[in-house]
Amino acid sequence: MSALLEKIDKKCLPRHIAIIMDGNGRWAKEKGEDRLFGHFHGVESVRNIVEGCAELGIEYLTLYAFSTENWDRPEYEVVGLMELLVSTIRKEVDSLNKNNIRLHVIGDMNMLPDYARSELNEALSITSGNTGLNLIMALSYSGRWELLNAVKNIAFEVKQGRLNVDEIDQDTLQQFLCTSKFPDPELMIRTSGEYRISNFLLYQLAYAELYFTNVRWPDFRKENLYEAILDYQNRERRFGKTSEQIGETKAQA
Ligand code: IPE
Ligand code: IPE
Ligand code: MG
């Protein structure tokens, strides 16, 4: 067993890990290849990390695969990414099922081309009975899109008389996010040396521990994931309280 894996405290795992899979393009360029070559190799990392999370017993893994802003990339790259998405899902759905992994999607599905949407819907329904790892793909997703959408839907409910303004609280807002069924991520990883959120889970990351690594996504493997989890386990999560208060609660537990 890997030395890093042994060091992980299995009783203090994050329930939900979110990853900004960044650096495919640079990885390819550094090898003198086209950006799509990087995306292609990024799929191998997805497979490896999904497997790693499932083995550890992580409950939720959210992968940022395509942002709302990524639609503005050159057309050949957007088309290439959509085709890669469809072919990967087609290839992987059996193994998701075998491993009891349930697929979810968050994002603006209406923006996806029809062939991609129908392939995804099929995979969602095929894996819908699975009870192991929840694999959440953020596709055509952005935090601002999600929040805007939530506000519009809440306003509509108020207008229809089904919701009272005075009753709107954080739970209400939560229910209108596309992540309503999932707990907030405790750990957010971004690869490839960028220190920003890039419109990912803006609301849900409020108290997430952030982990940044220079490793490019196509090179990211289970060992890198273990490193991130170990780093997370050495943090003190205070949620606005003092270190002493946190110590007291730990002592009582
Ligand atoms: C992440 O890699 C994948 C997507 C955004 C689809 P990038 O394509 O952003 O790679 P870099 O950041 O340009 O290296
Ligand atoms: C964020 O990466 C989106 C995904 C990884 C899908 P980008 O590469 O699009 O982000 P920026 O442009 O560097 O902020
Ligand atoms: Mg990038």
C-alpha cells in the first residue's frame, strides 16, 4: 500500500471533494502537442481519481469539466471537448455501474449539443440506482449562472404565491441551487498552479479548505490526491470560532 495512503486518517475523510481540473492545454503545449491531446490525457486522470475516491469511500466528488466561460474558446476545442465527453461517457458507463458509482450533472444542460445531452441523460438514468460514490460533473457550469438561476426561480415561486419572502432563509436558497442534494465540499483542489476559483461553486465553497498544486491535470494521480487529503487533515477548520473553542469541542468529543 502507498505510504501516503497509510498516513490518511480514514475516520476524518472529507465527505465531498471538488476539483478544478486545470492545465490540460499547457501540459500538451509543453509536449509540442495540440491542446486537445491534453484533454484526451486528462480523461486518464479522471479515471484514476474517481477510482481513488471510490476506494477511499469518499461520498461525493465534483469535477469541474467545462465552465460557462469555456464556451468562448476556439470552436474546434469546444467541439473536441464535447466529442471527448460523449465518447468517454459511452466507454465508462459500464465501469461506473460495476463500481456502484452514481453520475450527476450540474450546469446549464440546455447549452449542450443535443447528442451530448442525450448521451448524458442515458448515463444518468443507467447509474441512478447506484449507492456508492456520487460523481458530479460540472458541465457548462458557473457559480454565477447557478445563483442567477436560483434567484429567478425563487422570484417565480414568490410571484406564484407558493413562497413567502419572510420565510426565505439559507435553506431555501440551498434548495434552489443545483447542488441541493449534496453537502458542501470540505476540500477543493485546483491543479496546474492557478490560485483562483474561476466561477466554480461560489456559494458552496464558503468554508472549504483550498488546496493548490502545480501538477498539471493530466499528471494528477491517486498519490497527488492522497497528498491533498493529508494536507486537509492537518488544517484546523474553525468556522469563525477561536482555536481554543475548537480544542474544547474536540476534547468533549
Ligand atoms: C482544463 O484545462 C480543462 C478545461 C478547462 C476544459 P485547460 O484547457 O484550461 O488547460 P490550460 O489551463 O489552458 O493549461
Ligand atoms: C476552469 O479552468 C474551468 C475548468 C477547469 C473546467 P479555466 O482554465 O477555464 O480557468 P481560467 O480561465 O484559467 O480562470
Ligand atoms: Mg485552464
